[in-house]
Amino acid sequence: MNYNRILVLATHCIGDSLLVTALTRSLRQHYPEAQIDVLVTPRGRLIFESNSDINHLIDFPQRPKPKDYLQFLREHGRYDLVVNERVTDRTAIYCLLFGRSRLGVVDENFGGAWFKKRVYDHHIIERQDSEHKMSRMARMLDEINVAIEPVIVSPQEPLPTAVVEQLPPQYLVIHAPSSNELKQWPVEYWQQVIAQLIVSGYHIVLTGAPSERDKAIVDSLMSNFTEEKKLLSLLGQLSLAQTAVLIKQSLGFLGPDSGPGHLAAGFSVPIVSIISVAPASKWSPWPYKLTVDRSKNLYQNRIPVKQIQGNIAVLQSERACVPCDGSQCAISDDTYSPCLTDITPQQVVDAVKEMIPLGESGGE
């Protein structure tokens, strides 16, 4: 079926929204003349505002009131197709109101599955094995006979001249802060990794958002290397799109399970990712342009030491309780989760040297 007007929902955090760019790229490849719009919250706008695959961004409140729905319909009418990869009741209602035809996901383990099966003209059933988001989106697109383009479309913006002048010819990007304490790899581990990599000859650039939490972590790291010329902090100096270009032009990226890791996955640079409580099979960065096999998970959980797929190396604890996907650790009140202290600085250094050897740079 030909859809002339398509709306894609991206009411997510940064990492999820980045993954949704594979949906918009796939739809644009299949429907080159269609109007493809994206419904976003402020974080989604950061991802999509420079995306050439879409026509318009539509801002929508996270908690809309009846007047917001009416205003949307007055301004945009109903779309031929609404695509929703979330399983929430709220986004299912968006689909019902805004789309003549609707594509979505139904999780039979949650209430309201019967309602969503009625809402969606095309739907897939959520697999309960922590299927990777890329595979899940491929299955969704199969329902409307659209081939998946398995690539993250990261936003890009030129680096400020003042930053370019500070950068060495070759550098490794390290993003040490995690989104919350539960996912934070120990700061003292980061210090050890940075020290070993500097001795090995790496120039390192630290990134971070202008938040109090990121600032405290990056400042703590920098305080241990006050005279070190091979370490540069760009904390709070770059937009998300500029950070993407910084990574694109680097030797590679090292960081935790977070938005910047998926940002890096938009390029062919090697990535070393430290996964904590989340399922590695679901949330690991997707290897650059790797073909999707819908029949099995690309990554396994409780990865022994590391698992390499394409340009990605993932490290995760082998503890039986991993992944818990929880909001707090159930077995410890320590500052850092045991599943993260299981991953040693030496394992991370070894993974970086294997995946990101000195002498190679630049990503597509």
C-alpha cells in the first residue's frame, strides 16, 4: 500500500530516539515522495531537527490535555499511517486519533493488549527475550513490506573552530558519566583506564553534558591529570550534533550504556560499550549497517569478558542477576553496582587496544 503522509512517534529519551532514526530512514527509502513527519518531545527534537529523511517535526507535550489533541488535528489532520514502536497506552491513543492506518507493537504481558490489537491495523507481538530494538523495528516494517535500513542517523553539526584547534590529529573519545548512579562504572576505574591508555600513547577527549552530575564526574577525572597534555575535557562545550562529529572524526568511542553510545553507532568508528543492568541483547549499540537477522538475538546477556559484533565490543558482568533492568540494585547498597565493579579496568583497556588500535581514525 502507498502512504502519502506518514507520522512516526519519537516521544523517547535520546537513545531510543536515535534508534527510531532507522525507521525514518527505512520509510524514506521506500516512500521517497511521501511526507514523513515525526512527533517529538524536546529530547527527540535534538535528534531529528537536522534529519534529512523527514519533512516536519511536530512538538507535542509529554502529558497532553484534550485541547492539545484537538489542536493537533486542526493543524495536521489525520495521517495515512502512524508508526509507533512504543508499547504505552498513551502512544496507542495517539495512533488511534492521528492515523487512518496504524503500525505498532503489542506486549501481551501487559494489560490492554486486546485494546492495542484493535487499534493497530498492523502489529507485531513483543518477544520476551529482550530482542534488540533494531530487530524489533525490522519485524515492524515487515508488516508493511518495507525493508529495514539498519543504520542510526546521528545529527551532525560542525565543530567550533576553538575546539578544532585543540584537537590532536588522532584521539579517543571517552564518555564516562552514565545517566544515573545505578549505571555508573566506578570513577576510580575510569581513572585507571585513562592513566593506562595515556601511557600507551592515546590522546583522550572527555565528553559530558552541562549537568551537575556529569560535571562532578568529569571534573573528578581531570583533577587526577592536571598536567597531562594528552587529556582534554570538552564537558558542556558541544551540542549533541557536534559531539556526533567529534566521535565521527575520532579513533573510536568508549562509554557506558547511554545516549552517546548510540550516537556513536551512527558511524563506522569502533565502539567499546560497558553495559550494566540493561539487557545487552536489547540495548547494545548496533554494528554499523549490519544486516538484521530477525530469527535470533545478535548479542547475548551476561557476556563473558566481552562480545564483539562488527565494529562493537560489549562488556557485561556474568552475574546470574544480570540483566535486572531495575531502578536500584537488589543485592547491594554500595555506591557502585556489583555488576559494574565486576568489569575491571584491565578488561576495558584490553578491549580498547583490540578494537581501537593507534594509527586508525575516522568514521563514515
